[in-house]
Amino acid sequence: MTRTRSRSRRTRGMAMVEMVFVLPLLILLVFAIAQFGLMFSRWLTLSNAVREGAREGIVWRGGNTACAAASPNVKTQVQNKVVTYARAGGLPLTTGAVTVSGECVSGNQLKVNASYLFKLNIPFAAVPSVNLKYESTMRNE
């Protein structure tokens, strides 16, 4: 009887030691999965915002003239559209992170680029920030 009692105490102690080693790794894994999901969600919001901004620049007509990305009105309009869409999706983007290039006269392309620095928050791990970027090119036909 004493032999079975001492064996059960040893296995309980061994299970606790194993849990002490495994639990931090499991917590790290759970946080990493959650942060990757959040990062992917932010990247999708950024890509949709940039696409909407490029579309805004292509279809914009200011006073009966075809838009040109060199025009400050179009650049401002596109940047505001990207920032507004991104902020509605929970992405704190600024107009300085959005660049507009090209011309949107018939047959030409308009490019819109944006980037966002995403800081990963994973406990017990020194993980650098990830620069999320997206570029959308649309052609005016």
C-alpha cells in the first residue's frame, strides 16, 4: 500500500514539473496566433483602403477635366479616402503614409501606395515591428 501511495505522489509532482515547462510555451503560442490574426486583419484593411483610394483617383473628375495625379486636389482626395477608409476599419493611418503617383487620364495608370508599422505584442519574446505595405494600380480606360 505504501508503494502505490508513493508512486502516485511522484507522478503528481512530475506532472506539475512538466506543466511548468510547457505552460509558457503554450501561452506564447496562443499570443502569437492572436497577434498574427490581428496583423492579417490590419493588412486586409490597409489593402482595401488603398484599393478604394485608387478607385477614387481614377473616377474623380474635377470640373469636366480628367484627373491627373500631379494635381494637388486629386492627391489630397485620394489620401483622404485611404485614411478615412482605414480609420473606419480601426487602422490609425496618416496621410503621410499614403503616396499617389501616375496620371489617371485615359489609358494611363494611377498608383497608390500605403504603409503601416504594426507592433507585435507577444509576451516573453523580443519581436520587431512589421512594416505592412500595399500598392494598388488602376488604369483609366
